[in-house]
Amino acid sequence: MDDCKHQHQKRIAETASGMLAGNVSYIVGARLMVALSFEAGLERDFDILPFVGADSETDALPVEEKIKHLWSSEALEKLRPEIDRAETWARKFLEPHCRSLVARF
């Protein structure tokens, strides 16, 4: 395996670990996992595909700092319950896959 793929797989494991520890949002983490999966050669991996689904289900939610500043505080406050529900769902859905990725990489 080439070094670049290995580095991206390591970042996937680090992201998954951060999600499990509560340091990385599961929604933000899913978006990062999808981006990293191509560089890591894992875009069709059993443990990565759920992150693709979670990213797709939550792509309209402004959760990343680089996006949130574009929204008004009132709009963000109205979306807070939906974001919280989506985060809870994503955690339950993705947690087993995070554990698997950490164990693998």
C-alpha cells in the first residue's frame, strides 16, 4: 500500500476515534470520512458506506464552522432541534463503524 493511502487511513481512524470520544461531531465527522475515503482507497468499504449515507441525510444542516457563519443566529437557533436529532441519529448509526475503523487502522 502506498504511503499516501496509509496516511489517509490513519486520518480516518483518528477521526473515528475523535467521534467516539465526543470531540468530533458525528455529522462533521461523516463529511470528513467521505472526503478521506477516496484518498484512502476505501470509497466502497463496508464501514465507510454508512458515512456516505449519513452525509447525504444531513447535508443540508449547517454544522461546520466554515458554514455556520453564513447563517443568521436566529436561523441556526430554529435548526438547533433538528441538528440535535440528526446528531443523535448519526451517533447511533455510525458508532459501530467508528469502532471497526479504529480497530482496523
